[in-house]
Amino acid sequence: MDSPNYVLKANEAVLLPARKRSRGRTALRAGILAAAAAVFMGSVIFRENFFAALSWPSQISLAVFALGAVWGGKKREWTASPMELQFYDDYLILYLPKRQYGRRYARREINKMRYEQITECTFKKRSGRIHFYGAGTSVWYRYRKDGTIPAKPDRIRHCGRGLLYFNTRLEPEIDFVREIEEHSPLRVRVEDD
């Protein structure tokens, strides 16, 4: 295999569920959902509207807290994930040694695109994402529970028209646009989103 002309090592920003919730918040959420479920189930079983029997401040509070408990409890945080952008004579490789797609799901990715098959490269300023549009090949190895990867890839994906991207928000000191333009024949279009 060829050796790359230049390797840019950085950390990609990956959005993952927050690590832990406090016990008090979890208990409060469970209590609110249990109260809302009791009102709903009581109304169904006894065929009487228990929600209407509550005072209007109690109705509003229960509805707001139940909606907040259902949709407000899913906190997400940006996490650093190592990546390499490898520049060769005719192609580039986005190598992700351990890309997290959740707290329990990670895979090694080797994403290859030939320069002549890349139709567009853009940098989206607000989101901090670099996009490569065009044809490419992705090789994926899913990590097992014991932290090892298989010898054979889980999936090899050949894409005629696709998108390859990474998020730069955790590496503001690296000028990715300059690095890509300096080490490849690609020109990066900068967008404000």
C-alpha cells in the first residue's frame, strides 16, 4: 500500500448522549411520568376524565412537566474522536480509528475518495463541518464488546454519489481549509450555513 504524502491528525467532534444523569433528576423524571401515566390509565380504566378533575394550574404543571420529562431528558454533548485525513497522490482517506455512534456502538472506518471523483468540497462555518461530495469507498469494522475488531470488515460500501464529512468544532486552531487546499488539488468552498 502507498504511504501518504501528508497526514493531518486531529479530533473530530461527535455528538453523543451525555454520560450520566443525577439520581435525583432520574427519580423526579420517573415520578412525573408515573403521575401522568396514573392519570391517563385511571381515565381509561374508570371511564372518567381524571385530568379534568385537577385544577387548571395542576393540569398545566402536569402537562409541562410530563412533556419536559419525555423530551427534555435527552442531553447530548460533543465528544472528541480521533481522526486522520491522509493525502495521497490520487486520493484521500478519512481514517477514523474508533468512531463512536453511541455509548455502546463504535466502529473503525476507512473512507477513500479519489480526487477526480470528488465533485465538491465545502466548509460550513456555523456547524464546523467539512463535506466531500462524490464517489467513494468505505470499509467498516465494528468493535466487539471486548474492544477488539474482526479481521474481515463488517461492511464494504461503494457509493456512486455520496457524502463524506467530519466536524471540526473541537479543533479551532487547525485551518482545515488551508490544509486541504495545500495538500490536495481540491478547492474548498466556504459557506455560512
